[in-house]
Amino acid sequence: MISALIIDDEESVVNVVRLLLQKHVAEITQIYTAIGAVEGLSAIRRHSPALIFLDIEMPLMSGFEILKHFREHEFEVIFITAYDHYAIKAIKYSALDYLLKPIDSEELKQAVKKYIEKQASTQWEKEKYRNLLHNLNEEKISNYRLAVSTTDGTFFLSPKDIIRLEADGNYTRFYLKEKKPIITSKTLKEYDELLSDQDFIRVHRAHLVNKKYVNGLSGDHELTMTDNSIVEVSRRKWDEVKEKLYEN
């Protein structure tokens, strides 16, 4: 039995999400709704929901500003937005869930399923939430912390401390400055999308490197990293990689 609260400034979106939950998600047995941020803030305090579907862009107060009223909380959040922009990057960095409008029923079901599966790791989820607040308070994306979930827990990494990433099937291995490597179940492609604007270069289908840790390159289509590791560069990417390395 899960209680949920839907907060959006568009009544039509609230109604769609409510109807989709009633039709497709039997685990949610109580559904509350709120139109707009002010009503939403009041509804959180009144109903103490377990799960909130929260619009990001709202008049008077954004969804993120609502959350800043609840630094310690018992609820989880699935964000709703019509815009795939900077706000989504802050959410992705914190490994939290979101839905793009118009809401897709399958994506909604999967998001709730992930929420249910994650309830065994409540403390990790609270740390991810705190990390989102950290990222939202940073003016530069370069100061964001990346939430990386592993079998040993969730690690919050500064991209500045990541030397390189290596694909291992559907897993990704992180090689870190002054720390042991860690491995996560997300693909290298997902991290390439997150880190591509922070001087990380995809040099090979299996390798993503931090430009600042590249010591040199050889005629054998290889990079030497500051930790003395050797990284293969795809032949078709060789000229592009060299150009990016020589950029200021």
C-alpha cells in the first residue's frame, strides 16, 4: 500500500497521471492531488505521502524550491517536466527518476516499479536526494557530484576525480584519483551523455577519458594516462581525439 501525491500546475496533467496510476499501478492505493506549488507544499505537509510526482516548472515556486523546504523527509520523488534541459542533468547526476511530458504509461509503470524495488535501500535514496540539493545549489555543472550506485553502496563522485571510465559488458568501471576502481550496472553510453560537456572524451566504444588526466598519445593509437594506464583509441576517432586534446 503506497500513498502518492501528484503536484502540477496543469490540472490536465494531474488528471492524466492520476488516471494512469489508477489503471496501471495497483500498489498505489491512495492518490492525492494538488494544483500548483503553493497547494502542493501544503498537501505534502497535510498528507505525508510516500511518493510524490512533482512538476519542475511551476509559477511562484519550482518543484526544486518546494523540495528545499524538506531537507529531511520520508517521501521519494519522481519528477515531471516538459523540458529536457539543465534541470534534467541535475536529476540524472543524482540518479533520481523523472518523466517527460506527455506522460507515457509504460515509463510511469517502470518508474514506480523502480521506486518499489528501491525501498530496501532507503538511506541510499536519502543520500541521492541530498546530492540533488547539492547539485541544484551549484552554479557550475563542473561542481556537480555524480551518484554512482554499486553493490557496495552509492558513491558521490566529483567528475574532477574521475580519471577514466571503461565499459565491461553492460557495466561501467570507474578509475578514480587516489581511490580504488568501482563498478556500476549502468552503461558507458549513459555516462558519456552526462560527462561529455566536462572535458570527457569518448575515445573508443569501451573507453571514456578525462582530458586532464591524459599524459600523452602514441602512434599506436593509444593514450597514456596519469595513472600509467594505457587506453586504446578507435582508429576512426583518432583525428577527432587529437583535436580535442589540443583544445584549450
